[in-house]
Amino acid sequence: MLFARTVFRPAARLLLVFFIGTALAPVVLPALAAQEAAQGTGAHRPGGEVNLRLPDLNQGDFLGFTGHQILLSGLVVCVLGLLFGLLSYSHVKNLPVHRSMAEISELIYETCKAYMVQQGKLLLVLFCFIGTVIVVYFLLTGLELPKILVILLFSIIGMGGSYGVAWFGIRINTLANSRTAFAALRGKSWPVSEIPLRSGMSVGMMLISVELLFMLAILLFIPATVAGACFLGFAIGESLGAAALRIAGGIFTKIADIGSDLMKVVFKIKEDDARNPGVIADCTGDNAGDSVGPTADGFETYGVTGVALISFIVLAVADSAIQAQLLVWIFLMRVMMVLASGFSYLISNRISRARYADAVKFNFESPLTQLVWLTSIVSVVLTYLLSYVIVPNLGGNPDLWWQLSTVITCGTLAGAIIPELVKVFTSTDSRHVREVVTSSREGGASLNILSGFVAGNFSAYWLGITIMGLMAIAYGVSTLGLGELMKAPAIFAFGLVAFGFLGMGPVTIAVDSYGPVTDNAQSIYELSLIEQVPGVKQEIKRDHGFDLNFETAKELLEENDGAGNTFKATAKPVLIGTAVVGATTMIFSIIMALTHGLTGGMENLSILHPPFLLGLITGGAVIYWFTGASTQAVTTGAYRAVEFIKANIRLEGVTKASVEDSRRVVEICTQYAQKGMFNIFLGVFFSTLAFAFIEPFFFIGYLISIAMFGLFQAIFMANAGGAWDNAKKIVETELKMKGTPLHDASIVGDTVGDPFKDTSSVAMNPVIKFTTLFGLLAVELGVYLVSGGNATLSKVLAVAFFLAALFFVYRSFYGMRIEAEPQSAGARRPVAVKA
């Protein structure tokens, strides 16, 4: 019954909405399209992407097919991607596992389900805010009610997509974790590496295929004059889902992680001690933060970047035939990259199996690195080949095919180069990480933390220079001929770089999803108490035909967790970089509207225009508030979790913590995750409305600023956190110094890095994109009010929204702060949890 309530019913509701929308679409959308055609294009009206008029795809010659016909092949590839994901899921589910481990993974999944149900309810509450603004906004601008309902419908579908793929991610990850733990008992490395990567590819292929299926369906089957509304609604919905799940998941996982880790210092207990009621919450958090968040984030990133490029092409390219060719080319690139990722995985897996199948130990990072580079190379080769075949003479220019391919390649290579640079600062073999360990020997936690700061700062420099260099190459190529087809070709080039970042989408998600599985596998081994099960050696030998090797299994799981930490770190800058580079393309849509197609007011895009400069300053302020607010939620939640665990942990006479205590820690994490996320999201929401209404070029400066500040703050925090995390892993696995002062120092550094790498940094990506996308609507409404003689109303609304934003900014600290008074050492700690 519980499974039906928590899985089937939400899924059924989502499917019901989808099918109702599908049933109404053939009736409503053609009528709207006819109405739009009758009204004509007219003057520009606020609404952003809702005003897009997509070109007719039933034109052009692509290998003898029209654009519409050849893109239908993309639907076949999406179905193949879904089948790949489902078959991988089935394979992982059917792998052998001991009942003691399966019981723990199912307990983790049950707590994950409870968390996801709560998040689903909160998403609906947040959607009420967004939906209300959408309805009011478009009613004020005169949009027809049926079209507004279409936007709301596709917003729900987009939000449901983010939510649905996140749910799929936790389900397969909570199957793979116990199977990985069991596979380690064989004493061989290859299964310990292969299972998490297979589950990650399942998530990646499922995520990208579902998102691409939605996008192609809108492009191919929705009337061109209405498709803009569908794209807008879909993008807003998936941005809302990703922002909420990313922020809340990041807060949840680090509350649990810190609460669990600090018990090792306080009580000198081992890693993932079954008597610690915080461990189950930590395992749940690994999925809430490192699976749910990245999966929803990846889904949204892929979609919003696509919508941004579609918008640019329609706005900046005058010739509808060229528009159609570019749209077909871009979506065929996406289809090709899904195939390239799947093909590369199969080849890489075969090579790795041949190399490592019989090895007792190997470097767990090697198969992952091999997969990333192989996918990048295959994608680059196919990009040039397919471009030559599809657009050999675009716009009458025989060189544009290789120029466009080169620009995308800058992004595709970034997807492989950035992970290599991140490993320089976060890998267990990194000199920076080893310096963190060395400095901790004499300087304890203080020098540990300072060395992590050094690694994070240096990483921000090198990654920033690398991203700049790749964008500079793209800019240089854009000057060779793209300007003949479109306005602002450099902006299009930057958008294609972001597109290339996502070219290896399934693989990027796969290596990111590798981390939560390896982290959980190590925990499940300890929590299952497999070593204490009576007759377990004889049972395993009889049922599975191999001899147990406990010591080697523990070593393999710990070392693999280090590889998971590294590759979790490598995926973060890729997604963050995509947000920043892709934001430039979305900002272009706002600039086009404000400057009447770049024909007037360009002087306002300068620091000589004071509002623009003030906007640049404001964006930095918001990024630092966001960093503090998200960390504050973790700090307060962790305090309450530690308070409860200390008062209730039982170390004598028991082998496991009570399930009730474990669930209580999960409740504390959920409570503070949702409270923190609610304050932060509404602070961002009302700030966006306020700044958009103050002055349009102030808002442009603000958007540019949050992208720039956010990029470097996120890279610094993510890589500093990764360095601290793997420094602790070196102390535990290589030096085998658990329970020593050095270990305590590394734990303190890791707990500082936890909200750095998994809360504040990663949540900037969806926040930047949501602000930019939603801000497009808000700033146009502000301009619309001013041009209609309601300048005073616009300023009054700006003040009102800013006061609302300040209220939630205030609550993000003073409503979340730790209120307990300092107590003497002998005083009994309260166990009540205060909201």
C-alpha cells in the first residue's frame, strides 16, 4: 500500500496530466495557431519565448528528406535510449545480493521515497507561486486564456519530467548500492567498478532520452505558432523542479553527512557504524543530494540550453529557411550525441572488462577517464562528419559546416578537459589533496582547511582560464562567416559551446551518478553486519560459488568511494559552466527585446550607464547571500541532527541503531532542507521580480553579474570541498589512520567542505538559469508597464517585491539560526527539534 501511495499514485497523476494534455492538444493548439495566424505578427508583445514563431520544418533537403521527416528519426533514437536505460535497470536489479544488504538498501529507498513525496508536495506549493505570476503576467499582456493554460500545462510536464527522472535515479541507485557491496565480497575490483557505472549510464540515457523526446515532440507535432508557449512552459517547469530539488537535496545530504561524520570524532566509532542513527540519513542524503539533485539539474540544463538556442535562432536569423536548417542541425547533433554516448560506453566497457576482469586491484578512476575521453573523441568525429553531410553549403557558404562543428567541439572538449583539470585539485593522486593531508599532520584542522582553500582558489583560476580560452576560440571562429547569417554571431557561438558541454550528457550524468552508489555501497557493507551473520561463508559458497574476502572487500569499497568523490567533483564544473555560458544566450533574448533588435539603446549596455553598473554590483551581493543562506540551513540542521544523535545514540549492548531513531534523523534533515529551500527559493523569486521592475538595463547587469560571480564562487567551493573530501579518504585508505588526530583533522575539513561542494556550489547552476529565464518575462512586463504610462506602478511593484525578497533573505538567517543558549559541559542537551 505504501508503495502504491508513494510511487504509483504520483506517477499516475503525472501521466493523467500528460495524457489530458495530449488529448486536448489536437483540438486546442490548431485553433490557437489559426487565431495567431489571423492576428498576424504585429508589434512585439511581452512574453519572451511565447512569441516565437518557429520556421516550417517541412522544407529543406537533408539527404533527400525534409527537416520534419529526418527529425522523426530522433524519436527512434529516444526510444532506443529509453530501452537502454530500462535494460540496464533490469540487469542491475537482477544481480545477486545478500539479504542483509538488500534489507539496508530497501530501508534507504523507503526513506528516499518519503523524502521525495515531501518534495513533491512542496514543489506543488512553489508551482502555485510561479503559476500565479504566469497567469497574472499574461493576462496583463493580453494573451489568450487557452494559450496561458498551455503554458501552465507544459510547465507541469517540465516540472514532472525533472521530478520523474530524479525518482528513477534514486530507484536504480538504491538497487546498485547493495549489489556493488555484495560484488566486493568476491575480492575482485572489476564488478565494484562496473555496477555503479552501468547504473549511472542507465540514469544518463534515460534522462537525456526523456528530455529530448519532449523537445522533439514539441518541435515536430505542435503548431509552429504555439510551440513557443510550449517551450516556455516546459523550460520554466523543469527549471523550477531542478532548482527546488537541487537546493533542498544539497541541504539535506550535508545535514546528514555532517551529523554522521562528527560522531566519529565525538565517540571514536568507525565509519558507518551501524549503531549511529545518523548513518541511514547519510545514505538517504547521498541519494537526495548526489542523485536527485544532479539528475533534475541535468534534465533542466539540457532543456533550457536547447530553448535558449531555439530562441536565438528565431530572433537573430532573418531567413526562415536558414532557421529551419540550423534547428534541424542542432537537434540532429543531440540525437547523434546520444548514440555516441551509448556506443562509447559499450566499447569502453568491453575494453575495461578485458583489462581488469581478473585484477584484484586497479585505479578505479581509469575506466571512468577512458569513457569520458572516448566519448569526447567519438562525438567530435561524428560532429564534423554529420555536419558535412547535413549542412554542406549552409546559406551558400561551403565553410560554415566546419566552423559550426569547431565551435561545438570547443564545448565537447571542455566536457573532457574540465574533468582532467578538476582531478588535478580533487583526485586522491592530486598534489593539492596530498598537501591537505601533509599540512594536517602538524597543523591539524586549521592548516587542513587553509590548504583546501588554496586548492579551491587555484582551481577557479585554471578552470576560468580554460573556459575563457575555449570561448575565445569559439568567438574567433564565429567571425569567419557566421555574421552573414545572423546578428550577434559570437553569442550564438557561446550558446553552441554550452551545447557542446552537454554533448556527452549521458556520460556526464553517469560519472556523476557513480559517486552516490559507491558511497552507499561502503555504508551498506558496514550496516549489513555481513561479517557477523551466522554461517555466512558457507551460505555464500553454497548459493553463489565463491569464497568471501572481507578485508579486500572493505579496501575496494573505500578506494572506489574515492574515485566516486573525484568524478562527482568533475561533473559539477561542467554543469556550472553550462549555466554561465548558456545564460549569455538567454540574456541575448532580453537584449533583443530591449534594444528593438539591436537597433537602439545599445549605449545602455555599458558601465557608463549607472543602472547597468549597479546591477553588476547587486548580482555579486545576491550570490554571496545565497552562499550564506544555503550554508546556514546546513549548519542549523546539522546542529539539530548532532544534538539528537548525541542524546540518543546507544553504543553498549546493541549492534544497530533503532529504525525509529534513524527515521527521526531523516525527519530533521527533511525539515531543515525544506525550510531552507523555501526561504532561499522565494528570496530568489522575489529578487528577480524586484530587480526586473527597477530598470531593464539594471537587470541585464544583474544577470551578467550572478553568472560571473556564480561561476567562480561555485568552482572554488566545489573543488575546495572535493580536496577536503579526498584528503580524508587518503587518511582512511592509504595511510590507514582512522581514529587518530590526523583523521579527526581531516574529518573537520571534510565537514567544512560538505556544504561547499554539495550544497552552495551546485545549486547556483539551476538558480542562475531560473533567474534568467523567469527574468525575461518579468523585465518585459516592467517595460510594458512603463511604455503604457504606468512607470509609477512599475516602481511601486519593484519596491514591494524587494521588501518581500528582504523578508525571505532575513528569514534565511534569523529564521534558521541556532537559538540554543551556550551550556556548561555538564548540562544535559535538549533533544527537542525546533523548527
